[in-house]
Amino acid sequence: MADAPSVPLLAPERAAALAAEFGLKPDEYARVLAILGRAPRLTELGIFSVMWSEHCSYKSSRVWLRQLPTKAPWVIHGPGENAGVIDIGDGLAAIFKMESHNHPSFIEPYQGAATGVGGILRDVFTMGARPVANLNALRFGSPENPRTKRILDGVVRGIGGYGNCVGVPTVGGEVNFHPAYDGNPLVNAMTVGIAPKDRIFLSAAAGIGNPVVYVGSKTGRDGIHGATMASAEFGEDSEEKRPTVQVGDPFSEKLLIEACLELMATDAIVAIQDMGAAGLTSSSVEMAGKGGVGIELDLDAVPQRETGMSAYEMMLSESQERMLIVLRPGAEAQAAAIFEKWELDFAVIGHITDTGRIVVRHKGLVEADIPLAPLESEAPLYHRPTAETPPQPTLDAHAIPDPVGPAEALTRLIGSPDLCSRRWIWDQYDSTVGGQTARRPGAADAAVVRVEGTDRALAITTDCTPRYCQADPEQGGAQAVAEAWRNLTATGALPLAVTDNMNFGNPERPEIMGQFAAAVRGMSAACTALDFPVVSGNVSLYNETRGPDGTARAILPTPAIGGVGVLENLARATGLALPPGHDLVLVGETRGHLGQSLWLREIAGREEGAPPPVDLAAERRNGDFVRARLRAGGVAACHDLSDGGLLVAVAEMALAGNEQANGKPNGKPNGKPPVGVTLDAPPADLPAHAFWFGEDQARYLLAVPDAAPLLEAARAAGIPARRVGRSDTGAGGALVLPDGTAISLATLRERHEGFLPALMAQQ
């Protein structure tokens, strides 16, 4: 290639200035010069900058992520592919992943969230799966912040607008509010798909001379340097970054899904890759690099929707709904016919070579000629300094006075930002399109989706408690995994695997890198103890905003966990709706831990103390016991205990039971008597508020016709359990405390359902 006509090299001063602008550190740029043995061309510099960005190379996180367990007999493909793949029985595989679109969603909430959904869908169907479920994990700033309402509204509309139009149900997720997210919301999107386990498509290119084809939508100038933008903290000029946000088209995505799945039914595909972050650059570099081959691209053939696009712009564009495919020789006409039928662009834009280089031509000139191996092998890998989070004291519940009493505390908690009903959100999502959703949002601790054509179902959840992670990142990381495991278990599912989304601040600050390292340690311990391996994931760093005074404020450390489990018999799936005439049995030990609890924050006005400790042996023992009881039958409802503790869990089960009995989301009576709960006295050795609102882990609340057999089985298994109340219609639609105080479920429902509509109605 040395004799081929090429564009001029950048002048040294200009190249160094652009390298800094593109986010390359001086030593990283020096490494680029050493690899090339000369000054770079503009497109070459762009390729290095995006491939070595934090977003694409994980240069600060790789050393820690290697600690996570990734293997199990049911894991077919772990981290390294577009998504993780696990065996779910009956010759089928579940393919799933979670990814962030945090920075774009702050700049342009609707498109940022919408294209986040589109991108994660492509990661899943590029491996041969038909997507069957979307979930999301969202974090917003304080409800009092004027930006929060606008961002919340745009993000929810973007998720709903894309998912609803593409025809994949949005079945679950989570939402938190905290001032730490005022300048940097988190939008983590998860997709799960199903494929025959012997028809999984991978991304490693192969076959010298094989054609490289571009399919999908045309390339524009949207999203250029989006990967670089996602690898930097925000400043006050974030609005100026709007051009780095992609624009999505869910109708084109739907066509792309069908066209790709149709082509996958043939033997035409050698390798396939989504054009996600860094677009054509990352897809071509990763495919050829994984295959140990070279690749040549002719950008004159790239379908373009804008005139006069340069090679640099085409290689770095992050326009949506595009895929890169390596075909078998002679399959071009067959593939072209399929994509033309679906009214999508199809173009042969290159071929596989044996050079081990990526060569990019445009208008007869070489725009880039780079050895592929060093793009990965010499990519920066940092062992950044870490500083441990100072330990917080364990709070003594006896020393924390109760200022309001349990009735008032419950009424306030159930309507608080972190515990209020998310109905305003999920009503904007189509949760039943496709006809396989068995448990809609709010009906169970995890979403449940039928595996079509079988008796099986998938249980799916997303979980994390950032305030725990802030106080103790290692315990918080373990708790996020354990809560996902509990939520799957509470439906009766066997938890199988995890995808993660690691959202943290600037890794160049030792205290942030320390949070990351500790969270990974906790996650690793929990995944190992619970046989719950990590099969895919995403890292999002630099989630912080620098204010006018130059001070950077990071988000709470948020290692979001997406969990997937299998129910062998959908008929045994358990929800949380409480029927009348049932005993409520609390499984697991209660010590009344109030540190970092929502009661402490919302009622006592304090955010302090150590989070509840995570006993992984107890998690495993209690969860396995509960799952066995659910599978055996006789348990009418099950709910894990988490935010808000026991009394909140009772209220949520009662509200869900009344909604199910009445058949209406507003709980208005239709002739059936309301279901209430009469509660038993708390143990004498705990303060009442600690018993009712402590957030001890490894606990479940089960509804059974008679507590005695369950209590005896728990005693025989060495598992703490106690009856805490009984549901009946005689309670008059109230929670009746041991002292006779009645808390109206109608009042609780009004508070529970009212927060988000009231927030969004504010002018």
C-alpha cells in the first residue's frame, strides 16, 4: 500500500492538537505515532481516538472486570461477543445484554433514550435472536430540580416511542431519584432475545476475499465522535454536544430485524456486527481483529443520506439501524434480494484480506492504512490508583428515635420518589406486544415472558441500590447481584446469569476508581456464591458534571445488574398480589438494620451509616428454600424485601391484591370486598420502626393458606421464619397494626399513585 495514492499526512502540530481534541492523552498519541511509524492521516487519527476511547476500549476497567466469574455449564457465550448467550433448555438460548446511553440522554433525552433502546436491540438480534423483552434502569436528579421533569419526560417518551414502534414489549425496570444525578442522568437499556442454541451468529470475520456488506439505513453526520463524548465528563457546555447524539428510526429497525433474521435462516452469513458506538470503525476493526484477518473498505459504496461526506465522517458516524456483514462467496445476490424486499440499503463496501490491516479508500485515495493487531494489543490499559471508601459506622436502631410512628411513616414512604408507583412510566410502554408477556410491570418482582411454543418462561429484572454503593461499594455491589437473584427467585425462577452496566464517575480520581474496584469485588463474590455468572455488560465512566466553579460532582456509584432466570413451568410463576384468607410469613432474619435505609432518609432526614450487610450463604440458603416452596405449589404470592422494609412490602402486596381483585388499576370497587391485612406484634427485642422499616437482606414475604407447614419446613431447614399477619376481607381494606391503628389502603393507593402524575403536571 505504500505506493498507492493517498491523502496527505497531517502536519505534526495539527495532528497533536487534533489528538488532544479527540481525547487522546500525550502518551497515547505517542503510541499511535510509534505504531504507524509516521504522522497519521485525519481518518487514521479518528479511528485510533474512538477505538482507544474509554467507551470502546475499557482502558480503566478491564483489569478489574477480569475478576468477574463468566463461566457455567449453561453459558454458551460470555463477555466478548455482542451479547451473552445461555442455554435455557428445549434447544433454545437466551441472548441478552444491558448498555448505557447516559450522556446522550442528558443532552437530548428523547433521542438519547430512543437510540439506546435501538442499539441494545441490535446487539441481541445481530446474534440471531428475536428480541422478546426490553427493560430499563433509570436514574434521575432530584424531583425539585427543574431539569428533572424535562429529562424524565423525554427519556420515558423516547423509550416508549422506540420500543412500542419496533414491536418489542418493555416489561420491567427500575427508577431512582437523587440529587447526585442532577447533571448526569443514567439511562441503561436491556434487551433479551431467544434463538435456537445451534444457530448463534458471531462477529469474527473469516474467509480471505469474502465480501463485506453494509445493510440498513443510510449514513449521515449524526453521532460523530459519540464514543469520545461518552468518555468525557460534562461541563456547562453540554448543550453544544447535541450533534454527537444519534437519531433513531424504530420503523427501519423493525425492518432490519426481519431482514437479518430472514438472511440468518440461510447459510449466507460468515460474521455479523452491529454498527454501534464508533459506527463503521468499530464494527470493521472488531470483526477483522477477532478473526485475525485484514479488511479493505471502499467508502464510495457506502449509502449516504448527506452530500459531500468525508471518509472521516463516514468512518466515525454513529447513524442508527446499520449492520456490517461478511458473506460467503457468491451470496451477494441472495442477500441483496432480501434487503431490497424489506426496503433497506444493501451495498458491498469491501472484502476480507490476509494483510492484518484495515485499509480505507475514498475517491481513489487511501484515507487509512493501519495494522489491526496493535489497535487492540497496544490499546491503553491503566492500573489507575485507587482509594478505599471510608467505612461507615453501623447504626444502632435503639438510638434512633421514631419521630412519626409506623402509620405516618408508611404513608409518607409509599408516596416518596423512590417507592411511588411507576404506573405513569410503564403505561407509556407497550408491555404486551407480541402476546408472550405473562407478568406485566408491577405484577411480580421480575417480569415474566413466555418462551413461545413451550411451557417455559424467562424471568427478567434490573436492580441496584446506589445509596448502598455510595456508603460501601463492595457491599453495594454484592447487594445489587443478590437483589436481582432474589427478584428472580421470588417468581419461582432459577436465576442463571447476569449482565451488568457499571456507571461511575471519573476513573482518574482515586476515590472513584476505588468505588469501581470494590463494587467489582462485591459483585464477583455474589455471582460466585449464587452461581450467577456475568455473561455480558457495559462500562460507563466519567458520569459527572463540572460546574461553573470547576468542581466536579460524580453520580452515586451505580453498578446496575440485569438478571435472567428460567421457569420450567409458566403455570408456577408467582406474583406479589395478596389474596384474602392467607397467612403472611417472613422468611429470613430481621435485625432491624436502618443504616442507609429509605426510612432513615425520608422520615429521620438522615443519609448515613453502613448499608445492610450481605450474607451470601444466607442469600443462597433462603432463596433456594423459597424457590422450592414456590415450585411445590401452595404459595399464593411472594415478594422480596428491599427498599422500605417489611411494612412497605406488605402494603405493596395488599395494593397489588386489591388491584387484581378489582380488575382496575385505580383500585375502585366493583362489588368485591377489599382485602386488608391484620399484622402481628413485632418481636420485643427490636424497636418497632426498625422491625417494620429495616432493610435487612436475604428476606422474602410469602402468602400461604396456613403458616404452620411453612414454618415447620423452615425450622427443619434451619432458616429463620415467622408469621407476621393475615389477609382478610374483614380488615376493611386496611393494614391494621398490632395496636389497632388502621392504615387505609385507599389512602395508601392515592399516595402511591399520585407522586409522578403530580410531578409531571407541574408547570
